[in-house]
Amino acid sequence: MWGRLPPISLATIVMAHDMLSSNLVLSGERLATLMIQMHRIKETLLHCAQAADAYKAAFEAETEKVKESAGKRTTDNRMLAYFPVVQDIDAKVTAFLIPARRAITEVCQIPSLFWDFKRQHSDPAHLLEKDLVPILGEDHRIVTWLKTRLPMIKIVIDYRNGQEHTATTKGSKLIVRNFGMSPTNQIDVPGWGLDGNELTDIAVDLPAILDFLTGLAEVMLVACVDANLPIFPPMTIFRNEKPDANCPIGYVLHVNEAEMFEKMRYARGVKADL
């Protein structure tokens, strides 16, 4: 089952299972619900990865054809003999943005399984304002970390809204441009961006957004676990500096044995060795 999944999706769910299987942070129905949520996020990221791969394959096929034509022109020398076009480029972009936006919504549900919220959120900015800041405070690690992620999150949300809601909202329209010819007779790669802004390379942006969303899901889980670790046994979350290439798990939860034994010695009235 797991072998058919790409490492980027597999790692997220394996890490969640390893961290939560001890029942030290969550148990019972909430633990089961969180594992279901992490599976849902994994599937959504997988859809993003498939859409990114589909675009990459189409893009690379067209660039290869351009290389094969070696800049040859028509007999009148006015046009290139072959000009690249990514077929159904709007559909390919949409196939990526829909699950990318959904992933953000699903990540917003993770904290609600660690703290009791009165509402569900689909935008991390609202999650911060309405629940995380009032409960944890402005200076909490989760709050300060999530604030640094808001600009990139806003780009994904605005791009999706720029496709879907421009007819009914004041948001900017998403512009998707196929291959084009620059004034210097160079071929421009496909780009996208909100109306009035500079377009960026779609082939570069899609994998970057996928990596960002994967990290968002992983760190949100890690931060929520870290904020709810028991006093005993003392637990520590380590950054995995040498992850397995086939399953690149970013963080690992360990019992801090040295601290645990020290607390046990003090509890028994034995002074710890210095």
C-alpha cells in the first residue's frame, strides 16, 4: 500500500502515526479523528503532486520539441518551424490549485483537535485571529511561526480565488499565459500571476508550493504536539537531519531519558549527579 505513494505524501502520514501512537498527547476519538485528518491531508497533497507532475511532463515535452527543432524557421523566415504550447494549460493549473487550496483548509483543522474551538476555519489568518491568538497569546511559537507563513498562503488562496470568484468579488483575476515570444525573439516560458502583477514561471512555482504545503502540514502537527506534551515523561521533538530518501520524515518524537531519570531521582529524594 505505502510503496505506491510518493515519499512527499508518505512521510507526512508516517510521521503523524509515529508521534501519536503513544497516546501521550491525544487518545480515543480525538486521536482517531486526527489520524483520519492526516490521511485526508496526505491524499490532498498526493493530488497536488499528480497535477504538478502532469504539468511538468507537458512542459518538458514541449521544451524538448523546441530543442529538436533547433530554432528552425518557416520558409519565409518569419516564424519558428515549431512553437511550443502546453495543451489545456488552464485546466492543468486548476487541477493543481483546487487541492492546494483544499490542503490549506484541511491543515487549519489540525489545531481544533488539540484545543476546543467554537468554529472551523479555512483560512489560517482567521484561525490566528479568532482562536490561536486568544488561546495561546501573540508570542506563542505556533502563532509566530504561522504568521511567517501567511504571505505564501495568501498567494495560493488569491490564485484560486482569482480563477473562481472574480465575477462576484473585487479580487484580481488570475492570468495564465502559455509559451510566448518576447520582444527580443526569445521564447518565454508559461507564467501566471494576479492581474497587474509580474508573471512567474509555473514550472518553478508548482513544486515550490507543493513543498510549502507539505511543510505547513508537518510543522502544524509538530507544533500542536509540542504545545501539548505531558510534563512526564519529558518528551523532545527532534529535527531529522538525515531523513531517509524513500520516506523523508522531518521530525521525530523521543522521550528525553536523561531528564526523565533526573526527575525520577529527585522524586525519590536522590540528588542528581552534577
